[in-house]
Amino acid sequence: MYNDLEKKLSLLQEPTAFRIKTFDELLHENVALAKEILGSEWLPLESDPYMKKLRVLTLRQIHNQADKKETVKQLLVTTATGVDLDHLGSSVGIFRDKGEYPYANFEFKLLAPSHEDLTIPAGLILNSKDDGCKAHTVYSTLIKASSLSVIVRAELEEYVTQSDIKTEHLVTELTFAVDIKQLDIFKNGADAESDDRYRLRIIASNDKHSTAGSVEAYKYFAYSADSRISDISIPDDNEPLDVNIYLASFDIVDDVMIDKVYQACNAKYTRPLGDNLTVAPAEIVYVDLSATIELFDLLKQVETDNKIKANFKDSFFIGQNFVKSDFIRKCHIDGVYKVDSDFNDIEVSNKQVIKIASFGFTYKQAKL
């Protein structure tokens, strides 16, 4: 999403306040000061009581320097973490995303036929058997008079990626009797926003002040809508006043995510009234990888295989091409002697994103 911004941050030099003196440098300064006080005849012998005290003093100074460095780190948006980063963000009106609720599908089945349509309302509360967890229905759903059941989506009120908890106990009263069955686990949620993602949003928050509907303003509001969004593309080949936003996620782009982007880019506070907004998932281009990889030590095959595959995980942004040199580079880690593959360059548009569908790696002992 903010690849250019990440690169710029990585090129920043370390703040001068982070530079601390070594033990030997501080000890040398303390010895010089001691000579001024005790006289030039005093010798810094290791057995001298004053020398022992100077070493203790120097160690204390080392710890004080480390404490000072940590304090300064938490005052800078580029290095602060946790609660300190939360406070820096709040000072400019940007707050950490607490996460996203996972959701699951439920079957609501009438215990007796009805001669009229019945509504399962949004916000209906479902509890777990021990009442320890709560979920709520997301949308109002109609059970037609000709039907006995309907599929309803409900969100678990916990900020987690997924959960296998069951919430089939109805809390909200209905005027009709239903049997409720949870059809799958709660999934597609998200934990609290990471420091790195939150930091980028804080730094990029100035873009939100554009009143002309700029690309960067739209990106900021869309990116802030849902912490599961990993990348955003707004092509410049649209018709005038048409704004097409394409989303990518490390998992899937679902309708909940899309709805949140529409809400974030609303006409009342965010987008110019004349803009026609469309939000859609970026088209996924699935790629199957295959290669013959020669290793210096075939006994390290499993370890090497895991590291290579990790290099391809969540490594593509919207519109990023996949060229053979990049493929070879990701495969050529420590322990790899040679990589042979018939891989061909893959080009994508600014509305597409590459995801790896499968790996077909064969490992051989290198013959040196």
C-alpha cells in the first residue's frame, strides 16, 4: 500500500539522540575527570579502590544512556511502539484499528410454517453455551412464506482472526420459534492493527485533508476502513468523476470489507459530491511455481523449502509484475547452489494482484 513511504523510512539515518558512548569511552572520560580531582600523580590501577568505583559509575552511565535512548524512541513516530505510538497517533486524530470481527453463517429454521414473510433482524444477539462469547447478526434477512429456513451471517464480538466457538443460543426475543445451527467457524477477522501498519497511516494522514478527491486521500480513507486491507489501487484510466477502488488482502476481500470502504469514503465527510465511487476486489492472478533446486546439503531440504516458500507469502501488491529474476532471487537463499526453472515473466494490470497457488519444488544434491 505505502511501499514508497516504507522505502523512505528505511533510508532515514538513525537520530543523533540514539548514539550512545561505549563503556571504554565513558570510562576514559571518568578517569580523566578523576585525575583532575585526585591529581596527576594518581594512577588508574585495576586494584585501586577509586578505579573500581569508576567502573561502577560507568556501568550506571551505560544504563542511563540506554534508558534515555528508549525514551527518545517512544517520542518519535518512526520508532515508537505500543501505547506510546497510540498516544502519538491520537495527537493527530488517528487511532489504532482495534481489529475486525470474524463472521460465520448460521441456518435459522422455523419450527412451524408461516403464512407470511418473517424477518431475522440485524443486531440479533447470539451467545455461546456458557454465555462467554457473543455474536450478532449483520444484516436483516427475510424468511419467505414459502420457505422454512434462511442463511444468516453473524459476527463474533471479538477481535480475532478466527474462532471455532459456537454461538447458537438465541438471546434476543423473536415472535416466532426457530432452531439455530452454526454452519462454519468464525473466520476472516483480524487482530489489532500492527505498529508498522498504524505508523504508516499516521504519517500518511496528511493526505486525508485533500478536499479535491485526490488519489492519496481516497487511498488513506480506504486503507483506514479495514485493517485486513493490504493494498489499494486507484487507476487513472477512469472516466471523469468515476473513481474505481480495487482492494487486496492477505486473505480474501469480502463484502464486509467493501462495505466499510464505501462507508469510509462517504459523500458527507470524505469524497466530493460529483464523484461516482466503485469499490471492488482486485482480480487475483493465481500462479503455480515449479523449479529444480540444487542444495549444498540435501539434509537441510525441509528447512530450505520452508524459507523459500515464506519469501513468496504475501509478497505482491496490486499491479506488481512477477519477473523471472525476482523468482530466482526469492529461491536463491543460503544453502542453495542452483535454481533451474522454465518460469516466464508474468505481467498484470493495475487492477490485478498475483497470489501463489501452489509450489512444485524438487530438491537435489549439488554436484560440485
